[in-house]
Amino acid sequence: MTFDILLQALASGVLIGLIYALVAIGLTMIFGVMDIVNFAHGEFLMLGMYGSFWGFALFHLDPLLTLPLTALMLFALGVLLYRLLIVRIVDAPMVSQIFTTFGLMLLLRGLAQFFWKPDFRSIENSFVAGSVQWGGLHLGKPQLLAGAGAVVVTGLVYWFLHRTRLGVALEATAADKEAARLMGIDSHRMFALAWGIAAACAGVAGVLLSTFFPIFPEVGASFILIAFVVVNLGGFGSVAGAFWAGILVGVIEVMGGLLVGPEYKLAIVLVLFLGVLMWRPRGLMGKA
Amino acid sequence: MKASMKPTMAHPFPRIGLTVATLSLLAALALPLVVHNPSMLNLAVLALMAAQVGVAWNIVGGQAGQVSLGHAAFFGIGAYTSTLLSLKLGISPWIGLPAGGLLAALLSVAFGWSCFRLRGHYFAMATIAVAELTQIFFTNWEFAGASVGLNLTMDREGWAWLNFAGKLPYYWLALGLLALTLLAAFCIERSYLGYYFRAIKDEPEAARSIGIDIARYKQVALAVSAFFTALGGGLYAHKEFYIDPGSVLSTALSIKMALVAILGGIGTLSGPVLGALVLTLIEEASRMLFGGTGSGIDIVLYALLIVLIAVFYPAGLVGSIRDMTLRARQRWRRRQAAATAGTAATAAAAEGSRP
């Protein structure tokens, strides 16, 4: 029985961890490419959730059907934000960078509250519902789908970064902006691309969450701190690191909640975060 | 330093800083004579308190350049210490406030120990984590009211308990505390500590090479800053009669303290005061115009302001004003020089060639 509970916690932890990973890879990409921490990253997730919600509420389209469109819209938003706003603070002092993205976070939240009200929303009766059972293990189908979706998207991003010309150019910019520029890579185009992909990833995470997680303007707040932890743990700039660290954080969070008490879930993760920052600031898989 | 620049004869801007400081002090002293409306007076108290924590934040965030986004931890410790001492042990806030300040300064050693080995973004994120941990701790601490918070009783009125029905005494208290904090910041800026802090901020490697113990002086800056932030938290608790983790320990509060300083001018003495005035007015105006309905438009305006300032005025209001007066001064000097050079023709030429 106890073993079943632990196994259950492990499985739930891995599933939510995969979502954390998907949120974090965008954050880690932006940081890796241009040394900016995006405080508004959770808001991309929030917008992804609302994308699903409105597709469902207005046109009765399942989140899975509207997923490509939502992802595309968030990609466009990410690129747009870079071109209009972030481009102005690329070389600004750190304080300006922090407060620009922090202000952006508040702005997106405020706009969501203004247009869509602060109410909690949810999507009922989506395609995928119910749960599956293996032995003593109960797992919700939406959660399983979300986990699988997160793996697929993370894999796609990884493939893009390592196997395509554009992705390699992006990696080159992350490694050395000046050298990449000398090779004829337009760094502003790469930065815009990073913002687009990052926003799209967080948006897809939001879509995947939307069938089993409440949707409200401040939902991003619950994910941004965790995403910071994942990014640090995995090493700033490392997509593979963020993937494994996401799973680890998910498992530690659920296990910690089980063993110590759910009110200390976040505390355990934060202590882990500080510990990693102190003793291994480049993260578990970060480049030295 | 620009402030110590000696004004020359027939200068158009003699001792501008001193003049502005004197005038603001007179205005602050005279304000209660003019303003009697309690809600307006409350607004003034809020602005003074925001200015005070901004000045306190600025000691470590501006002078020493360590951008903390976790100062709510100190504010909350100050608020909780004084409230708990008053509620549980019947100790007057005149002891409770400094006790909270000292406790915060003491705990800042742990804060510094876990964050100061990090730099830049890493430092900022670590400070958020420490403050969040503090908030989780108080949210689960039954003795301190957990998530419900603590209510101060209204029965013991008077100066001994900092407990008043009206707003005016809080105005004087907030003004006094702001003056004290400004004085401390001023003394630090002028002392050897100020030079060490600036060296750590601008050239950490050079500072280390001339033998400044960086870790130690960062910690000194943090402890002083924590002490005054906690005094602000204590005053807040006694003014509001009610505290909970959300109101005195939130990350939003940490951000606001930094924002006040950044908006006004990070690392300047008057910046946080100006920033607090502007920010409080804007917050209050947008809340009065659009708020209360939960529409979120007040948040949108506030957020837009943050973004615009961060992008276009990274030096803050004081920095921008300083640039403007500097330009005006140069223009004036050029005109003077042209006038002394003789003919009206040269003056006109200099005027014409002015960019």
C-alpha cells in the first residue's frame, strides 16, 4: 500500500515535472541566448490557457484542435514583444531588464483581468477525460496526455536546436554573440526567434494544462518560481538540463508534499533552489 | 560627486540640492496645516512610508549595487516582531520597533550568507526565494496567526503605544522615520562606507585588489538596509492595526520597494523620495479613477508606467532631471562665455552653432 502511494506520487511528480520542463526550456533559451531573465514567462502560459479556453467556449473546439493555432499566436506574440520592447533593453543595465520584464508580467496579467475578468475558468467535457489504472496506479488521461505532449514538444525544440541550420545558428548566438555575428548571423533575428519559441513552448504548456487546471489571470505566478528553480537546476541555457531538472523538481515537489505536508511543497523546492545556487551555481547540466 | 561641486560666483543654480531639500522639508512640515481631509492625509502617510522603505532599500540596492528583490522579508520581520511583542507580551512599540530592526539586521546575515556569493540575476532570484521562504514560514506559523494574520487591539491609545484614531500622528511618525533614514543614508554616503559601497558596485575587482573586504561590506550595507526596512514594517503594522503574510511579506512588496528607488533614481539620496511620491500618486489616482471594480485597468496603467520608465529612463527621474540641469548649465556657461568674448556677433554665432 505504502509502495503504491509512493509510486503514485512518483508518477504524478514526473507528469507535472514534464510540464515544468516545457515552461522552463523557453526561459532557459532566452537567458542562454541573451542573458535576460523573463519574469513574464508565466504569463505566456496563462495566455496559452486562455487561448484554449476561448476556442472551447466560443467555438466548441477542443484544446487539442486549437493547439497549433494557439502555439502560432504565442510565437507571434513573443517575436512582437522582442521587436517592440525587449530589443530596447538588450544592452541596458540589469535593473532595467528586470523591471521591463516584470512590468510586462503585470501588464499581461492586468490586460487578462481587464478583458477576461478575474474569475476562475475551466474547460469541461474535453476529448480526453477520465483516468487509466495500472495495478494500484491511477493516472488521469489529461495529465498523461499533457506529459506526453510536453515530451514531444521538448523533443522538437531539442531537434530544432541541434539538427537544423536555424537552430544551430541560434545555439551559435548563445555561445558567442560576436563570433556568430561575424559568421553572418543576424543576432536580433536569433533573439526574436528565441522569444517566439519560448513563448510558444510556455503557451503549449498552458494548452496542455488547460483541461485539468483552473484558468485565471494570475495562474502564471504558480509556475514562474518553479520555472526559475528548474532553469537554475538544469543550468542556464541548457534545454536538456531543463528537461531533466523539470522532472526532478516535479518529483521532489510531489514527494515533499507527501512526506512533509502539502503546505511546504514550494518551500522544499525553494530550499533546493538555494542549495543549488550556492553549491553548484552553473546547475546540474550547465556549461561551466 | 556632483553634490560636492562648489557653486561658482553668479551661478544660476546655487546649491540646488540643499535648496530643494530645505523647501521639501518646509513643505512636509506645513502640509498638515493645509490638508485636513483624512484620506488625503493617509495618502501622504503612505507616500512617506513608501519613501522611507525606498531609501532603506537604496542603501544596499543603490549605493552598494546589490539589487535585492526580497526586502519584504525584513519589512515583515519588523512588522511581526513589534506586533507580537505588543500583543503577546504587552511591550511598547518604542521597544518593539528597534527590536524588530535589530532582529532583521541579525537575520540579514543569513540572508546575505545565502545570496551574496551570487551576482546579478542569480542574486536577484535568490533574494526572491529567501523572501518567499519567509512568507511560507509565517503563513504556517500558528502562533503568529498563520495565514489569517494578526490584529492589534485599539484599547491602549496614545504615544506610548503608537496607537491613534486620527492620521496626523502617523504623519509625524512617518516623516520622522523618513528623516532618520535619510540622515543615515546621507551619513553613509559621505563616510568611508559610501566609498566602499560605490567601489563594490562599480568595480568589484578593483575594490578587492585594494583590499576592501567585499563580502563584509556588502553585509554591512544589507544589515543597515534591513534595520531601517524593518522599522518601516513596524510602523506600518501599528498604523494599519492589522498584518498578514500577504500584506507585509509578499514579493510584490519587495518589488515595490525596489521600484520606488529605481523610478526616482537608483543610488541617489532624493530618488526614492521622489519615486515614492510619484508612484503613490499614480497608484492612488488610477485606483480612484478605475479601481475598485476589479477591472484590472489600474494594474495595466501601473505596469505600463514601470515598463516605460525601465526602458526609457533607466537613470530614473532624478537622473533625468540631473541631465537636464547639467545641459542647462552648460548652455548658460556657453552663453556667458560668448557674452564676455565681446561683440554681439560672436554671441549670435555661438548661439547659432549650439547643437
